Amino acid sequence: MSETLDAKASDPVARGVMVGFPPAPDRILRVADGTSRGFPNHRWSFSHQRELGPSAVIRRGPGAAAALPYALRDDLDAVAFTTQDGQAMTWGQSVDVNFTDGLIVIHRGKVVYEIYRGALAPHIPHHAMSVTKSFTGLLAATLAHEGVLDPGAPVVSWLPEMADTAYGDATLRHVMDMTIGVRYSEVYTDPKAEVQAYAAAAGLWAPPGGISGPDNIIDFLRSLAKEGEHGQAFAYKTCNTEVLAWIVQRAGVAPLAQQISERIWQRLGAEEDAYLMVDRTGMAIGGAALNTTLRDLARFGEMMRNGGAANGQQIMPAAVVADIAGGADRDHFAKAGYVTLPGWSYRNQWWVSHNRFGAYTARGIHGQACYVAPGAEMVIARYASHPTAANGNGPLDRVSLPAYEALAEHLQKT
């Protein structure tokens, strides 16, 4: 199908995707033949990852869900802004333009806006993509705060298996802030880019034609060669987060799903279980495979806005949250060439805006976001299935970032 379909025409429910027992042959989606990947089919897939591949549960535990107070408003869709391309738009229009599957806005602790589209519903977990990275980074930073990890120590202190790879002379801090010199391309449209081999090794999608390689994450990571120097420039590469997730699991002596459950999800008062996709060996995909409900992602963002506190307790150390919000070296970040993100930085797997609202965000391809704006007392949780993968330098940032700031300004005034 053509990528010119708009949000309404690409709606998977209207298209009858995976409906019936069995569905019609041309409406069945599979990982093995590539039909689950790509627009418009991913509008269904992103809300049904567990039905497409193996996963590990992130238990919410036996406790009651934490309250999520509501004070819904009817004035937000009319909030006007100008995109980075100079186009006049409203918040309501941006919801459709971004192929939004679900969106929640919390202001001063109350939900003021909530919508669901396509295959998503309040109880259904959605693929968070690289929002996963921020969970992995948060756990790593917490283990460092507790003295379990030393950011200045070499990666091989925990992973001697990586001695002959790009990471043989890297430190944990290099990995946490993605200033690693490694031969790895994250260009999703390039069939020969290393990100294709990574996703195939993880089992997220079938390898492109003619491409063969490792069939699990560890073997893929051990195949990576050095390119450039560490600590010189920010370069967004998912392989770095997979190395970090491996370290977090080895240092924390527990699978990633268990650590997220015990340290965050159960204490947060999550409403639903979440889950992590795993590779063929059962290894968590720590850079791209978290699935949560929208409301629970919003709870997580609100916890971050409140300095790591939620549900009547301090869940994450306040010092760790403050360190993330403070960002990192902006000059290192600028070398990545993101024209849509001037003045930003990257810290512990979080994107830091340094804007007037002190906003920082977890984000993933195709429009996933957990945007935390302490100065505006606002959190935005969004799940989406935009046809374009990349956020930076693409249509998602050009629309979303001005929209977020306009909404923050409007909420602060009213």
C-alpha cells in the first residue's frame, strides 16, 4: 500500500488487519515474511508485538494501581503553533499528522487530555521503540548512584567478552552517553546498514534479502569494530544501549524485565503488566523492545517530573533524575548534525532540550515519546505509528517539538 495514506485511511481496524479466524490471507501479518513491518501494517503490529515474537513479562505486582487523577479539558485541540517548517497548525491537527495511536497530557498531576486511535486501547501495551533506552539508562545511572557501577571504569570490567571489539577501550560513561566510536549505521532506510543486521539478530524483523549474520544480540555485539575515537562526539547507535543493557543485567544479577519490574513497575503502581521482547536466546532487547500501556508510560513520566517520586515513595534517586535533566556536553551533541534539535544534549540515554521548560524526553522511532517538562509542570506520553521512522531531522520533530512547547505555554497561562 502507498505511504500516502493518511491516518484515517491507514487505520488497521478499518482495514480489517488480522481480523477473523483465520484472517484473510492478505490481512495476515508475520515477522518471517516481513509483512508485520512497514507502513501501514505496522499500525497494527506496534500494538501487538507479543503476538509476533517472544517476550518477557514486566510484572506490575499484586498491589493496587496508583491513582491517575483526571481533569480533562476541551480547549487543547485548538492550541495553535507554527512547525519548524513554518506551517501553521493546531494541536488537534498534529495528532492526525503524527499518526498518533494514543496520547496523554498530564498537567500539575492530572490528566488533561487523552485519546486513542487505530489498534490501541487503554489496556493494550504499545511498542515503545527506543523509549526503552531511557529505561535502560535510568537503571544504569541508578546502579552507578548505588556504587554498583563505576561510569569511569572500562566496559571490559563487566564484559571481558568485548575486549576485541569496538568497546575494548571504552568506558561505561562513553556507552551511557553514546560517545562511542563504532562502525554502525542507524540509517533505517539503508538495507545494508548495521541496524538491519542488529534487528535481524534480535528477531525484530526478517533480515533484508541477501543479508546474513548473527542470530542473537550477544554475537552481533561481539562482531562490532571500532571506527573513530570514544568520547569525542555524540552518535546515536542502538548497539550502545544493547551493550549497556548487558552490563546492567550482569551487574544487577537479574534479567532486564525483572529489574524494571522490581525497581520501577511494581513501585510505580502500574495499571498493567508491561513486557520486553527478547531474542532467540531469551536475551532482552534492551535498546528497542519495551511495550507498555499509554497510561503507565504517563505514570512513569510523571514520576520523572517529580524527581523520581511517585505513589507515596521515592522510586528513583532524585540525584539521578537531576543528573539526567541537567544534560551533558552540548558541543558533543551538535556534532551529530540534528538541525531539529539545536542546543540539545544526551545524558544517560535521555534527550535533553535545555529549553525554557527544562524539558527532556525518552523517544523512539515512528513517534514514541515520553516528554517531561518540569518547568511547565507537564508530561506528554505518546504512542504513534508514523510512516517515517526517524524523529531527528524528520517530520516528527518538525511538528512535535513546537507543538509540545506551545501546549506547555498554553497550560501555564490557563
